[in-house]
Amino acid sequence: MTKEQADLIRYRLNRAKETLQEAQIMFDNGYLYGAANRIYYACFYAVVALLLTKNLSSSKHSGIIGLFNKHFVKTEEIPKDFGRFYARMFDGRLESDYGELIDIETDEIRQDLITARTFIDRISAKISG
């Protein structure tokens, strides 16, 4: 791995952690739609960092999900529950950003924050080796 790759992976992981903090702040202040968006992007940045460890990338979010599932979930390097969680966060982000008359439950976002923290920690540990 080149220094540039290592730097980009570290940058993406830092973005993941910072974005999760943004999600927590939004949640704490009652901005559930914004929190749902930031939870997804926190996970997205972590997954992008993980894919970079195998020189994988995609310009589409659906491509990132596909690569993550193919190279990490199906190989059981990452638990299947995390694959389902990440896909659900993507669907939830689309729904909260573009849907109409969508209700978001406080308890669901609270649990998603907890799971996202574990998700990002697991990916960080996988990258660290």
C-alpha cells in the first residue's frame, strides 16, 4: 500500500468518526432526518476506507454497497448483520432525504447510532489488521 493510499484510508476513517459525531449532535437536538443522513454517510466513509484496502472503488453508492457485500460480507470478513445494516442505512437515507410524509422514530435512530458506532469500530479494527 502506498503512502497516498494509507493517507486516504485514514482520512476516510476520520470522516466516518466525525460524521457520526455530527449525527449524534443532530439526534441530541431533535433533528432526526439529519441524523439519519449523517449515520448513513458515517458508515459510507468507513466502507469506502475498507474498500480502498483492496484498491476497490465505485462512483455510485449502490456500487459501494455491492463491492462491500461481495468482498467483505459474502466472504464473512464482516458479519452479515453489518451488511444488512449498511443496506438499511442506505435505504433510510434515501427515504429520509427524498421521501414524503416519512416518520422517523427516535428509538430507531438511537439504536442506529449505537450500531453505526460498532460498525465503524469493526471496520477500523479490520483495517488496522
